[in-house]
Amino acid sequence: MTSPVQQDTPRDDFDGFVALLRERGPSLPKRLRQVADYALANPDDMALNTAAQVAQQAGVQASTLVRFAQALDYSGFSELQQLFRSRLRQQFPDYRERLAALRDEGAAGPNMAQVLLDGFVEASRSSLTRLQTTVRYRDIDKATDLLAEAETIILVGARRMFAVVSYLAYAFGKLGIRAVLVDNIAALGPEQAAIARKGDVVIAVSCAPYTPTTVGIAAQAHAKGIPVIAITDSALSPLAQHCSLWLEVEEADYGAFRSMSATFALAMTLAVGTAEKARPDA
């Protein structure tokens, strides 16, 4: 008989799948847990690759994918894969589509400069207001406590979030805080991050669509017992299960171009707060 919890758990969209996985994940066998970790870190590959390719990349047999799907009440891997494909279709449109949408809203007219600036300023204002109303200040305090005591801070982020960790590397350097930026040149990010040792702290930054390399590095550090502070956009983020502490930042967008204002405000808060707590006379 299906339990009431299982009946009430939504699973017809990606967020429902993640919520269900959070619920049942701890009780899954080791191999199924391995598939779960791969699925959360590589949702695009789950959507686009064949079962054989997914199994090979996850390091399991193809039959394990079927058992994983059925453990979560799906009929098989094909039904589960449809969920990942739906998620992919719902992702932000590509940049040409975004520009076309803005033109349709009048951004290409005679007042283009004002329309664009007003739109992006309003998105930034919305992001900052949301951060102020949803942030848990005690978690920021915990994060700066960890960072102030760290021997070295390892900074991990990619794509648009690389700008955030680059700023943190700059700010920590100017403030006299030892930090290492993982730049992933030549795809050596995991090897660069492997320098993390006991006494260090990792900051990992990633938002949807989550960067597999960032998630993988965070998971590796977390498994080694190294504290990981995640900056991400949801409790359902794959980073949230591979960290000691996560800070949520959900950015607003204008024409599907997402703001970065709240993320940078939080990064600045962490940098300055860490430096203040790390003062010899603090």
C-alpha cells in the first residue's frame, strides 16, 4: 500500500522530483544514491543522453536507472527522462530569444536607453528587496564565522557566477584574507580545488541551470569533511545537499536577463564581515 506521504508528494515536475528525492534519498541503496547524485548534478545530460550514456557517465548499469526510477514510483527511465526534458524546455530562452522579447516590449524604440535602464534597475531593486526580506541573518553570521577562522578560502563558481567568485578573490586579497580562485582553466577545476585541506573553507556559487563542475567540486569537498558554504537560488538546488551552510539568493529578471545585484550584495557582505571578524583585535 502506498503511504500517505508518497501519495501527497508531487512528482510531475522537476521540483516535485527533487522534493521526492530529498524525502526518499537517505533510504536508497548505494547505487541508486549514486544515480540520484548524478541526476541532480547533470539534469541536462539526463534530458538529452540515452540511457546507456547516462548509465556510463553515472558509473552504473543501465538496469540501475530503471530501478532508480521505479524506486521513486515512475514506471521506468523513459518516464523519468520526460520530466528532465520538460525542465529543459522551461529553462530561460537563449539570448536571441531574450532580445526579441525585449524588442516586443518596446525596448528597441526611440526611448531604448531609458526603457532598458529602467527595466534592469527595477529588476535589481526587486532582487535586493527580496534578499532583505528572505535572508537569514544568523546564517550570514555563521558563514562569516567559518570564513574568518579558515586558513584558506577556496572560491568556486562558473559561467555568470565566475564574476562573483572573481570579485570575492579580489576583495579577500585586498582585505588580507587568504583565498584561492578556482578558474577551471584547461578543465582542471577539480584538481585545483583538491588543494583544500582541514582548516580550509569552500565557497561554491551556482544558480539554475546549475554548473556540474561547481556541484561536483562542492560534493567532493563536503565528502572530505571540509566546510562548504553554498550561495544558490533554492533549497532544491543540488548544492544544498553538498554543503555545511547554504545562503539563498533568488534574482529577479528583466526580459529573462537575470540581475546580479543581490548576489553581489551578499558577496560584499561576506567579504567585509569576514575581514572584520578576522581582525587580530576582534
